[in-house]
Amino acid sequence: MNVAYYQYFQYACMVLAIVFYRSLKLRSLQLLLPLMILVCVVETAAHHKEYFGMATNYEIYKCYIVGAAIFYYIMFAKLLRMNKRIRILYWCIAVATMVFVFIDFLWISRGNSSTYTTTLTFLQQFILSCLLIAQLTMDDTQPVKLSADPQFWFAAGLMIFAACTTVLFGLHSYIRDNHLTLFGRPLYRALGPVINVVLYLFYSISILLCSRYKQMQPSS
Amino acid sequence: MLQVQTNAAIIIAVILMLVILSVFVLVLILYFNNKRLASIREKELLKIEYNQAILSAQLEVQEQMMRQISQEIHDNVGQILSLVNLNLKTLKPGETEKLETTTTLVNKAITDLRTLSKSLNPEAIAKTGLIQLVKNDLEQIEKTGQFTTSFELKGEPVVPVSKLTILYRMIQEVLNNVIKHSGADKITVEMETGMISIEDNGKGFNPSAEQNGLGLINLQQRAKLINAEVKIDSVSTKGTIVIFILNNT
């Protein structure tokens, strides 16, 4: 079985999410578990695309992009404080984005990588994580120590990941067509795993902090 | 080929810059968050200290009042009632003058008890007002016969009700020190909008001397609580003046 080094971080993160699922619920991060299961399944499938008779793994990653986008929308809807109007606007943007993603996958970028969708979804995730960090930082009602806050580490990991992937996968077609490489590998293959390691390391910290948070709760 | 390498380098540089920028922003946020939390903790500690100081000042005022009440009952009301008792015991039918004196004495005892009853109320300080309270204290001091007092009002000091108790306690402490240690026979209290001064003609003292330090530090700390300043000017054999400067308390 062919397993890339960054996949170990994904599996470790998934195991942590399973073990500390109850703790994740307390900080509204319970969707990290299905997200991590999706990530692990997609990455494993993408690494063994030949078993599914696929020439490229674009279609598999497209499943990840759709699934992850939906999970992130639901998670941020829980994590971000919004009034009714902003919440309606938020869901309108989310639905519109998903409609666009389906149109793109089904008709525009069929069988190919999708620059528009990846750019749009990663950019949105970057903005949402920035908003969450801003909200946590400026919370005057209940100031928290951010370095011990699971939501901060979740948002920080996603912010760094989304900032890099927006550029890297937004330029996916360009990098592929022009053979832009680093250490003899296409840029997205050379840098992607490193960014993944950072993301799942941050998620793991977030999950572990959630478990500590649960320990600090008074037993009822 | 060179162009391709340049493009790859540009993309890597952009990604690297984004990572560095993101990490920098996150570290900055964590740094300021820690500073903010430390400042909140410090503020809370200060608040607790402030509340404790206020509480202790209020307790001291209460103690002072109790002492005053006890003294008043013993020296004043007790004496009057003893006299009334004696008068009534020795009263013979037709002695209207003695009866009138006794009635006057009973009325005086009632008035004194009313004054005492008022001072028992913790809100009495705010109700009576600083000026009247200081005047009452000076009257009490003068009653001992060992001091002549004068009170000059050039303007009413502006002090919030919450801080009035502390200021009053500070004035009382200075007056007590004058009575106990100064050897003076004249006390002058002067009030202005932003200042209160207490002057005596006693033997004076050295404010920087160690044995005087604790009481003065206590006074300075209380002044700090109400955003005031304490200035002491003392000349040997000529007396002391203590000035409270009220900075928009």
C-alpha cells in the first residue's frame, strides 16, 4: 500500500478526532471528524486511483472539494457569531457557491482540474478563518487565551493552508501546462504535502486542546 | 526554460511570503492577546485591592464612630441622665425651677441621642455632608476644652459619594494625630473646591522620619484611591499643615 508521509498526519488527526469526538462537540468542532474521514478516504483513494480504473485523480479531489466546502460552511455557521441578516447572506453565498461548483464540475471543467472552484472555495475558507480569528481576538465579553483555544488553532491552520492552496491550486492548470517544478516534481505535488502537514498538525493541536477543555469542565 | 524556472520561483516566493505573513499575523495576534489578558488580570487585581481598601476604610470609619458613640454616651448623655436622676430624687413639690432644669437636661439628652442615632447610620456621611461632619468633629474637639478650632469654607469640595467616606476618614485621621501627638491648642480646617487643609500650631514633626512613615504611607494610599494628593509641611515648634489636593475625584 502506497502511503505518502503527509497521510500519516491525516490519519493521526482522524484518530484523534474519533477519540476526542465528545470534546469536539463542546467547542462546536464535531464536524472535524466527518471532515477528517472524508480527507483520509479521498487521499487514500487518490493514491490508488488505478484500482478504480481512473487515469487522473481530479474527480476524486473534486468530491473532497465539494464535501469539505459543505462541512466548512456548516462549521463556520456554528462558530461565527452572525445576526439574522448576515446569516441569511452567509447561506445565500454558500448555496450560490455550491451551485457554481456543481455547474463547474459537471459542465465547465469536466474531466479536468478546476481552477475557478479551487480558487473560490479556498479563498472563501481563508476569509472565513480570518473572520473567526478576528472574532476570537476582539471578543470583549469573554476574553480567552487564544493559544489555548481550539477554535483559534483550527482557524489558524485553515488560514495558512487556504492562503497557500489558493495560489497553488488556483494556478494548478498553469503549473501543470508549463511544467513548473520544484525538486523535479510539479509545484503542487512538492508544496502540497508540506501545507497538508501544517494543516493537520494545527487540527491535531485543536483537537487535543478540546480534550483539555473538556477536562477543565466541571463534572455535573 | 529560464522563464519557466523564474515563474516557478515567483510562485514559490508568493506562497512563502503568504506563509510568513500568516504566521507573523498569528504570532502578533497571540502576543497582543497575551498582553490584553495580562492587563485584564492586572485590572481585576487592582479592583480587588481597591475594594478591599474601601472596605477597610469603611470599617475604620465605623470603628471610629462606635468609639465616638461610646465616649458620647459615657461623657455626655450618661452624665446628663445621672444629673436628671439626682434632680428627680431630690425634687420636692413646688420646686419648679429644678423641674425646668431637669426638663432642659432631658431635652438635651434627647437631642444628643438623636445626633448619635444619625451617626449610627452608615449613609449618614453622604447624607450629612462632608462640611457638616467636619464641623461636628471640630465641635467635639472643642468640647474637650483643650483646643480652639476654626473652620473656613471657601468652596465646597467636589467628591463623589462613593469616595466621601475615605476622604472623611483621612480628615479624621489627621485630626486624631493632631489631638494625640501635636501638642497644639489651635486647629484650623480650610475647605476649597479642590483642596482641604488642616493646620495646627503644635510642635511639628519630621514627615520623613521612620516612625512617622507607616501612618503617612497609609494616608498616601487612601489619597491614591480617591485620586487625591497629600502634602505635608511641618516646621518644628511652629506647627504642621496637611493639604489634600482633590484631582477631579
